Amino acid sequence: MDELDQRIERLEKLAKEGSRVNSSASNITVNAGGIGVWICCTFCALCLMASLFTLWIVTDIRQNDRDQGNQLNAIYMMAPHLKPEKTK
């Protein structure tokens, strides 16, 4: 029994010493900087500009389609004989 008590005391002593020296706190450091961040930001800006340009092109094409439809309607009003006949 004395041997068991000595081992327990020794383990408790080691545990106390270990808690003073070694803490369980961990630090994670992320260094985000340099050329990698610049490359990512540049490509992000390029993607944003490309999407805005595509949106502008699509809306411009839709507007041109509407304008052509209006022009055709104006032509057919002035010259109804040019309007193609609807086939069933």
C-alpha cells in the first residue's frame, strides 16, 4: 500500500510540475500577406469587372432587340404589305 501511495504522490508531483511548465494553450498564426494576397485581389477585381461587362452586354443586346422590334412595327404600319403572313 505504501508503494501505491508513493506512486500516486510522484504522479501528482509530476502533474503539478508539468502544468507549470507546459500549458495546453495553442497559438495558430496565419501570415496572409505578400504577393499571394495581391494576386487574389487582382483576380477578384478582374472577375467582378468581367461580370459587370457581361451584364452590360446582355442588357445592351436586349435593348437592341426591343429597338429592332419597334422599327419593324413602324415599318409594317407604314407598309402593311411587307408584313409576312402568318401560317397555321
